Amino acid sequence: MSGESGRKTYQAESITVSFEAGRCLHAAECVHGLPEVFDTTKRPWIQPDASTAERLAEVVRRCPSGALQYELVEGGTETPERPTTITRGATGQLTVRGELSVDTPQGARAETRVVLCGCGQSRLQPYCDHAGACGQ
């Protein structure tokens, strides 16, 4: 397990899962999808060896915020959805899936899944962090 700019990585034989806590919006897709891998009562809370790489990648792709990402040991990463979709939630946040380049204070980031702030109150701009009205 290692960390860089808030992102921690968890390595198994055939897949590496990374998690950026600040972007997690607690949709719980991971916990419900693979509770044997994603267990918040354990440390580390992500146990990637407890599932196949294929199933783990499938569940990681359900994470709407992009807080969870993966890379296969042989070099495969997530294929962006096409066409790109943008959905505005009832409170204004934007859920975006596709081939994305997101402008951040640290520069452009290539993404495949994000939840963007719609109210301007997030401390993690442009990502939603539930700090403002759009994250409620």
C-alpha cells in the first residue's frame, strides 16, 4: 500500500486498486458489490486478493466518483464509456462518465468517472465533496 496526493494503492497479483478518500461520496457500490474485498472494519480496508481481477475491476467501475480506480498488472486500465454521459442530480451535482480531461488546480487529470460540484462550495474543486448544497 502506498500513497501519493491522497491516493492509496492496494496491490494484488494481477490488479492494483487505488483509492482517493477525498473524492469518496460513500455511494457504497464497492462495499455492497464485494464485501469480502471492501471491508471498512479491517485494516487495510481493501483486500484485493479476496476476489478475481475481473470481478474487482467490474465493481470498481461502479464507483460513481472515481475515488476507486484500478490497473491490471499486464497494463490494462478502465476503458472509458462511449458516448460520454453527464447526469445532473436533484441537488445540482454532475455525474460524468466517459473519456474526460478535468481541469484541477494541480492541472488537467485524465478521468473516466467523476462527480463534479454544481454549487461551487466544494473544497475539492471541481469534484463534489458534499460540502455544499449540491452534495446534500
